[in-house]
Amino acid sequence: MFTGTYDHNIDEKYRITFPVRFREQVGEGAYIMSWFDGNLVVMPANRYNAFSDAVSSLPSGDPDARELQRFVFGSSEPIEFDKSGRFIIPANLREYAHLEGEATVIGSGNKIEIWSPVLLKERKERLKAPNAAAELVSKFNITF
């Protein structure tokens, strides 16, 4: 499980250093792609393969299925880590997520999110309201 929040710089070659804990958990490769909130997501290869199989199996006759397939596969790229644990964030993904110089890397359970610090701050504002997080837990009927 991926947990924690890390702030990292994006260097002049558009590389980001990935947290060691996450690199160890990713193991045999990973994929990066656009995600649903204007951010990026990194999935271990086995998780990405299961996700991509599900998306691939959607009916081609459905326009929403085709749109989702273009969104997923049009932005997916395998990650190649260098010896320092860095990888290049492709230009189309940097542009999509508004990444310029800095990024926040967040563990999100079975995946890893990469955010523009500015966009993430905007998203987090809504959780500052009293009971906002509790309402989300309630919405999904999570008990603990």
C-alpha cells in the first residue's frame, strides 16, 4: 500500500525523483498516465495491466468506452527509472497536470498520484470544512 506525501523538484531535464519507499514497492516496472482530477497517476505494472485489461474489454460500440480508452491509452507511458531513482515525466503529461519545477507525490492506496502543488492546494481546501472528511467516509459507507 502506498502512503505518505512527498514534495519533489522536477529538474531541467524534466526528471522527478521518486520516493525510495515507492520505488521498492513498485518492483518490476510501472506506468504513468493522466488521471481524473487533473493530476497524474503511477501504477505498478501488474495493477496497470489489470486496469488496462478492464478498459480494453469495454464495448467498442459505446462512445463513452472509446473516450475512456483514448484517455487511458493515449496518455499511458512505461516508466524507466535511472540509477538515481528518477524518471522523465513526458511533455504531454507535464502539460496536462500543470507541472512546472515542483510536484507533490502522494501515496493513494494501490496507486501513486503526482500533483501540481498549486492544484493540490486548491483540491485540499474543500476538506478543511468541519466534517468534510467524515462526510466522504459516510458517503462510501466505510466503517472502522
